[in-house]
Amino acid sequence: MKTLPIIIFTLTLTLLVGCQTNLDWTPLDDTNADAKQLDEARKACRIDIKLAGIDRAEEERDEKLGQSSTNQAKMAVKDDYEALRRQVYREIDACMRKQGYKR
């Protein structure tokens, strides 16, 4: 019975993260974004690579959660993952801002 809440949490988090991987960007001056320039900015910031890294970290988190025997250990694993995820999104936002885009 303990696995059911973990499965539900994992599925919910996966759906939330999956929805966030399609980041919508607009130029800082709120004009229409040129698709080619936006694609170049995404490549310069290596967004796809960074989002793939988050996916790998999520898989590692899931493995560690399965291996954790105490709630404290599970919370530490979740906190580490969330800190990593927030850091990656901060890096993406900072780089894209330098390229002239915002979310």
C-alpha cells in the first residue's frame, strides 16, 4: 500500500514536468518572436540538453526513492531533485534573457 502514494506522486510530478518542458518564449520587448532566431537562442542556451538532464535526474530520483527506507531519506532525495530542477530552470531563464527572450 505504500507504493500507491509514491506512484501517484511520481505520475503527477511527471505530468507537471512534462508540461513545463515546452517552454514558451517571447522577446523582451514583447514583439513577435522570429522562429529562426528563437531556435538559435534555444540552441545557444542548450535548452534541450538541460531538459534531458532533468529527465535523467528524475529517473535517478525515482531509483533512489525506491531504495530509501525512511521518510527522511526520501524527503532528502526529493529536496535534492527539486533544488537541481530549480537551478537548471534558473540557468535556462538567465541564458535566454541574455539572448533577448523571457517566459
